[in-house]
Amino acid sequence: MQTGLIIVGDEILSGKRQDKHLAKVIELLAARGLALSWARYVGDERPRITQALRDAFSGDDLVFCTGGIGATPDDHTRQSAAAALGVALQLHPEARTLILERMRDVAAEQGLPFEPDRADNLHRLNMGVFPAGATLIPNPYNKIPGFSVGHVHFVPGFPVMAWPMIEWVLDRRYAHLHGGARTVERSVIVFGAMEASLTPLMEDIETRFPGVKVFSLPSVDHPQWGRHIELGVKAATDPAEAFAALRTGLDQVGVRLGAEMVR
């Protein structure tokens, strides 16, 4: 199972806010031996969100979707999820209870009476209106939940809420996958070579060592090494033999080598 991320919000695409989710989700996955396979940014346009979610629901990937699950006019994710699934929206009974608890807590903090039938409080219940069949993701910050449908999981855009909710999903629903994407990398810094000249060697290594991937990361202005290529191999187990073959091939090409790294 691969993992994908959908980040919803005009504020990200316009530059009003900098996305923090991509780097953090990569970090959360890596801590569990998992890896992010793809990411997709979508503005607050219901047709585009619906199409992105339709793609997510039709695949087998584990997908997190951040943002747009509130109850203001620019929040479209809940409605888009229902449209992508072809199901109705309905107030989730457990979500209703949690949202009412939150409103009661806020009223108590402010020293005000709890008025669940007040217009603004009734509107807040829309945050618990999810596609039929959805299950809840608990929100430790303010109790207002996210939701899941199959392997697609919806959390708020606020990092303080989204990140612990993503961790909860990973640890409660996908613990059996932890460690499944761990790899070992061995690489070396190569000076004075062009990628095109090294491509035959790279192809030969992948042919000779099934399960090993060769990677090439060129740089033209690295602060330490200047113009160079980081050339390496990675695999689920230590690719020491493939790396030795790579080093032998580089020696035969006659390039100058620098530091070696193991990750």
C-alpha cells in the first residue's frame, strides 16, 4: 500500500500561507518506516476537489486529505467527498455529541450559558456532517473530529490538529504496515562526470541486482562540494554488494570520488 497526500486550500496556492503538511507527513511516515508516494495540491474549487477525491477513492492507496472540512462557505471537502462517493451527507451522531461537548466547554470557559439551539451553535453542527458511512478521527485539540471513508482520511488544515490526528490513524489503523517502506541507501559523491555518461552503469546495476534502485542527484552549487553528482543505490536490505559493483564501475570510468554515505 502506497501513501498519498491531498492538501486543500486557496491560501496555500496563493502564498498567503506556507504549506507545512508535506514535510511533516513525510517525517511522520518516515518515523514509522513508511514513505510518501505522491502529493497533490488543490484550491478551494469543489469540482477539482471532487475529482482529486474520486481518484483517491478509486485507488488502493492510503490517502490523507488536509483542509476544507469546516463549515464556512469556502470549505468544500466534505461535500466533495460525498459527491466523489455518490452518497448523501448526514450528521454523524458521535460527531454531534462531540461538537455539543465542545460548545458546552467553550460556554463554561467564557462563563456563559450553554445554548445548543442558538443559531450559531446549530450551524456548528455542520462540522459533523460527513458522507454516509464515514467513521471518526478523534481531534485531541478541540474534540471536533475528522473522518475516514475506507483508506481516505480527512483532517483539518490546522497543523496543531491535523498532525496528531494523522498519527492516530497511522498507529491505530496501519500499525501492521509500519516498517514496510524502510530502505537502506549507500551513495558516493562523484566529481567531473555527466549523468548521461553514467547512465549505462546505472542501468547495468539495476539489471544485475533485482530489487535495487539506483539514484542520481546532481548539484551545480552545493555549499560543500560544488558541482557534483551523488550517485547511489537503495533497497529494502543493505545493498552493499550492489554498491561495491557501482564503485567498481566508477573506478573503471575514471571519475574522481568523494565522500561515501550510508542512510
